[in-house]
Amino acid sequence: MNSKLTLDALEVLDAIARKGSFAAAAESLFRVPSAITYTVRRLEEELGVTLFNRTGHRAELTEAGSELLREGRHLLRAAQELESHVKRVATGVETEVSIAISDLFRIDPVYDIIERFYQQGFGTRIRLLREVYGGAWDALIDGRACISIGAPGEGPSGGGYSSKAIGTLEFHFAVAVNHPLARLPDPLQNQDIQQYLSIVAADSSRNLPPRSSGILAGQDTLAVPDMQSKLLGQIRGLGVGYIPKQMAERSARKGELIIKQVAEPKPEITAFLAWRSAGGKAQQWLLKEMESLRLEDLLP
């Protein structure tokens, strides 16, 4: 009996769930929206189930759709790993190498390495991902990334990867010049801080427990997609929080933020270059180049 499921249909389902709409999924897969709609309708007809709730503005999976996607993602990963494995067996060179980059880091130094990589003629596709906080580890463990640049703190248990420290990240507590905390004397106490909204860059982990840092018990939060959004929110006075040292000091020099001393500062965080252990020739070449990356070159 022929299966009603195809890897292509699962890839479309995954893209819609990640991007939130059929149109955005079409753009990410380089297809027209009508092709995405057709794929979903055909799959729903063949399975006899409704996969998406179409009453709202955002494409929301039904319970059946969520279960199909959860199991389907295992198949997609298995297919990708099989493709890469067969290619490595034949040539020792991967079909694709995916690289996760922390949202705290500039992408320019990575582009420099990729430019040199293409000159080597490996024929390997490169996929770049932006991950927030623990998402840099999650992408590695989950298989979304072969290499992770800027994975913070200790890695998760389970192994299957190697890592090398890039450097130590320092943070400043910063507030907008017109924020009530700007007028209080240093050092700020926890009870001073916790009554105001904290802006947090939401951890992009999908499977590992999301990490958080610098949030006090009982403090309300505004979750934003990345550190740049967090910085802009704090400059506008929407909330407060910790900003990487260089970024905070630059905004302070511009008169956008005020750096405040706090009684219980956020500890420094070690950033790591991490990689999956079973890499081929392309990954090995990239890692050799990336091991020379310096923290000061990566920070914006």
C-alpha cells in the first residue's frame, strides 16, 4: 500500500508551523503560496483529517496536525541524516552543513569563512541559523545544526558533541534615560528592579528546557525574538534588563541608555564553539577556520 505521507508534505507542514502562515512558509521554501495550499489540502484529503485551524489570522495546527508534525520531524531528521551519511560514505563530504550563530554575535566573520569555504570546491550547501540563548545548544543536540557558534554556559548532558571556549561575555544592567530606575542611586536592589518590566530575548530552544537569566522572582517580562529587539525595547523605556557590555556601553555613549550598578549583578557567561562529533571533511575544514574566531571580532 502506498503511503499517503511524503517527506515533501512533512517539510511543508514544518515550514508552516515554524513561520506561522502559508505565505511565509512558501517564501522560506521558495515556492508560490498556491503550491503550499495545494499540498496541505491534498494531505488532509488523503489522511481524512484537518491539520490546520483556519479561523484565525495565524496558521494554527489542530491536535492531529500537531501530532503529525511531532512525529514527522523525526522522519525529516532521519532523512536528512541518511542523505548526509550516504554522501559521506561515498566521498567523505557532507551534502549540507548547518551553522547556528548566537543572536549576540555579528555574522560578518562567519561570512568571511564561508567565502573561503566556497573557494575550496566542496560542493556542500551551507545553512545559517540564528539562535537565542540556549537555542544555540538545542540546535546542535536536536540536529538542526552541525556547528554552533556562541553556545552559552555548560552544554547539555548526553554527549555527541565537542566544544571549545571562545571567550567570556560580560553584561551591564541598563535602563532608558527617562526610566524611573535611572533616578535611583546605585547600587540598585532587587526590590527596586523587580517592580518594573524586564525585557527578555526568548530562548529559541525547541526541545531542551528554555534557559533564562537576569529575571527576578515575580518580575513581569516582555519576551522579544532577539538581543537587538531587546536593546531597542530598553532604549524606548519599555523595560529593563541586562545587555552585553560592548552593546550597552555604546548605547550609553550615545545617550540612549544609562548603565546602573546592581547589588546582585548577572554573572559572566562563557561562550562556546561547539560541533557534532560525526562531521565530514567540510565540517572539519570549517571548524579549523572557526577555531581562530575571537570574541572581540564577533561582538557587535
